[in-house]
Amino acid sequence: MARKRPTTAAEYIKAAPPEGQAHLRKLHAILKSVAPKAKAVIKWGNPFFVEPRFVYAYSAHKAHLSLAPTAAAMKPFAKELKAHETTKHFLKLRYDRPLPVALIRKIAKRRMQDLRQQTGDGFW
């Protein structure tokens, strides 16, 4: 029997690898605290925060989670991000290491600042 796809962030976290669920719950809470008006939705199989534009997203993997703010939101923290695995658009956070809460909060706040300056009505 096929598994039911998660339709909420809570269902997504519950379906994630057990070793990552605590990190995912904590990450979700941090992101929600920075963007309290944003709605948590599932898009393309992953949790997104939207208001109604894309704010940020995250995804669970076997041994890590990925946070996807935007490249612009991550850029000011390049020096701090050197201690973590990143791509242009993602911050990879391993389950076997503590979450860098202060860094995540700073990136999320920067994303909200950038979002407030955006014009137009596009999703991204």
C-alpha cells in the first residue's frame, strides 16, 4: 500500500526520519516565530511558509535537513555559513549536530526584510 503524502507540516515532520524530527520541529518553530503571519503549506511535497509569496521552505533527508530561504537572504551571512554545508539556495543542517538557532533566526529575519521590499505579485 502506498503511503499517504503529508498535507500539513506536522504530518511532514512525523513522516521524516525519526532522528531528524526534533530538529524539524525546532526549525519550524523558529521560522514561524519570525514570520507569524505566514501560512505553513505543503508545496511540491515540502513545507513552505507563504504570505502569499514564498518566504522560505525546508525539507527532510536521511541524515540532514535543508533550509531554503533565498540566496539573497543567505548572502550577508557568508562568513558564518562557512561552518556549514551550503549551496547558493540551501543550508544543509545535519541531524547529528545542534541547530545553529541564532544563525537560522538571522537568515529568516533577513528573508523577511527582503520580502517586505519586493514589489510585484509573483510567488517568488
